[in-house]
Amino acid sequence: MTHSGLQTDDLRCVFCFGPVARAQDGLSCKGCNTFFPKFRNAFFIGAYAPDDALGLMEVASKVTFEMDIEETRRNRQKAETNLEKKYREQRESAAAPKHQAAAGSSDMAQSVRFNEWVAFHLLTENVDLAGKKVLDNGAGLGGDTIRLTNRGAHVTCLDFNPVAVDVGRQLVPEARWLIATSNTLPFEDDAFDVSVANAALHHMHDFRRSFREMLRVTRPGGTILLVSDPFMDRKDAPDQREKEELRIFAEHPMVLNGVNEGVLPINEYYECVSLLEDARILTSRINDPAIGNTPTFWSVSDATRDKLYRSRGNISAIGTVPHDKSCVRRPADDLIDARAFFETIGSPIESAGFLVRYMDNANLDRAPKADISKFDLLNGWMPAETEPNIWRAYNRGRLFYSADALRGMTSIRIKRHDNGADHAAQVAVLLNGKEVKSEPVTNSRWMQVIPQELGQLQDRNVLEIAIKDDKFNKGAIWGELNRNRILEVEFK
């Protein structure tokens, strides 16, 4: 079945919770008359808050998906078949399915997919999805949706990323696709039989609020399935939590290519899962040589937080929605004009210039220090001891400055830091997405930029410094992070 039209019976306005109907070029609330614009051919029914600005900036920088839709669909089905074959072979060999270790980046991608597949099937072997209304929350491009539709589910896919939804609806037309935010789901209470978040909770700003929203929109007696999220030991203080995330991200820089990356504190995850009945928790690896990489099931009563603190790897869970669930709907915060943002997508210059207006003042006019923050790391800066006023970045770095702060600088100097290599790299400096200067640099030759070269400034500005490569030239500035391609930047 292909969704040529959009079913709106169960949709609700994220501001007043009134019913929603189709309108020209979008959706309209019958209660408060809020209009929700379409992005290309994808329907939006959500609200973006200032906290979303950095994530949306990443979305805009990854706007190009170069793929053959039909070929990609065939390859996905083939990959799903191969994953199932590998899983069945492990089961038939009389060995419990084991999660796969990874070596290189391509091996890591394959092992992550297989590990997610194992977790999904171990948790859902006794769950009948045929004919069920299923929410795929944080669906991305629909890479995991296929295993839901293959089992006969009627799937609604939701994601924060408008570009992903527009592409995903072409890759999986059997599903209903919506652009929305997970912390204020645009559905009536008890709209779904099953709600799924596959490797998605750790991308959500407030995953506890997002979990309660999943609880609200899933009927009593229905199922909530959480698959394969990274987690960390309990960290009560915000600064402890950020330091732990920083350590994890620094060890695995490939995650910095994602959007809204985070690591779930295990105590908060445990508290959410404890709200479900008959909940089971699946950990991918326990710190016990006798168990190795074998996935391990826990009941909520057995999986004390102390035991889970000692776990390693990713965590998954499944449980039944209780009849006495208590979920309070909260209206969305809406301060970013979605229609205006959608109109800038496709132009990095316009998107950066538009979104920087919403950045938190605390992240303005500051260069990263040796003791960097998670925010710095997500913008490309390395946690390394450096000389005063010199910072290092993984082949690109991004900062946010007011016009006055940029005018007050004497210069910005950039060189390459490549473990002694003296070959040149072409480096570009961009202001609000527009390239203002590009030169070859080495580890002994500095490139210098003075404020006058930056051109016209806005009240708030995005300053980007990047090594140019094929991805850069195609408009995707944030290419794969590489520990061997490091920039040193000095601000004076």
C-alpha cells in the first residue's frame, strides 16, 4: 500500500491539541488556525525551538542525498535478507546470537546494523505486528522501517529532519511520513498499537519527555520498543554528564557526523522503562568474560541500576503500556519560523545566516579552550592541550560570533597539523555559509584572515574553517572526521 494521500484523523495540533485537516501547501489546525507548511512534498506538523538551531544547521549542511531511489530500495531489501540469513545461521548453529565487533569504519557500520537487527528480533519474536498501527519515532531515512512493513505493520514514520523525511517517503512509500519533533508528538492519545524508537532516543534533546509522549500516544496494553541506544553510567550533575559524553565522543569521532548526538544516563533510561509493565531490558555486552558479547536479557527487577552501570555497549528494551498511565500533554515551544527555515534549505549561506539568530547567547563570542565542552566538540573542535589562543579541529571547525567581536579581532591564522606531514591542504574560511577566502596551507605555512576580508557582517555570524575536498565542493562541508587531518587555528 502506498500513501498517496495523508490520513489526518489521528493528527492533533502541537499547540492547542485540536484536530488537523489538509490545507493548500500544508496542514491547518481547526482549533487555533495554526498553519503547518509542507517541505517539498513532505508534511510538517511540529515546532522548532531555539535548542534545535544547531541540529537544524547540521540538517541544512547535509541537504544533498545523491541516490537512485529504486536501486536503494532494492539494496535495502537485499541487506535485510542478508541480515536475517546471518541471524538464522547463528540460531541454527546452536549458539546464541552474538553481537558483532567492529574494526574499521565500514566494519563498524555493518556491525552496528547487525547488532540493531539482532536486538530488534530478539525483543519482538513474540510480538505480532501484522495489521498493527506502528509509530517509527525518529525514522531517519526509513532504514529500519522496512522490517516493520515486512511484518505487515501499518507504519507512521516521524523525524525532526525535513530532508530525511522527504527522501524517506520516496524510499518507503508504504508508510505515512511526517516532519515533527519527538517531545511533542502530533497525535491523539492512544493512536498506536506499537511505538518504536530504533537508535533514536539518544538523538532527542529531552528523551524522558519524548518517552512519555510515546507512552501517551500508545494505547493501554500496547507495546513500546526501544532499540540500541548508547548509555553511560549514572551522572547526577550536569557537568559530570557532559564530561562523560565528551570522553565518549572524543573516542568515537564518527558520531560527530550525526545530528543532536547524546548518550543516555542509565538511571534515567531505567526510570523510563520502569513505567512499562512486564518490561525486559537487553544489553549488548556485559563486563564479564564469561558472557562476552552475547546479548543478555534482564527483567526490570533483576536489572538493578548498579548492575546496568557496569554494562557496556548499547541497550534496548520492550514493555507493555499500563492501563493507568499518567501522561500530561504539553504544548510545543515555537520560536523558529519553520516556513522561513524550509525556504533556506538548499542554500548553506541562507540557512546559516537564518539559524544563527536563534543560537544561545552563552555560545556566542567564545573560542574553545583546551578544556573544551561538548558543544565545542560537536562543532568540530578537538579536546587536546594546546598553546594559549591556538585550538585544533578535525578538518573543520565552526564558531559563532557577533559583528562587534569579529571587528575587534586582529586576525585569524590557520595551518595544518598533520603529524609532521608538509604537504599542502586547501583550506577555506566561510562566513554564514559563504566562502570568503581559500588558500593552500601546510604545517609550516599559515593562512591569515583579517576582519576586513570577511565582508558584510550580520548581528550574529557563523564562522567556519574547513579543509576542502570532494564533499566540500558538493556543498556538504561537514565531511567524515579524520584524526589525520587536523587544523590549528589562532585567534588574535
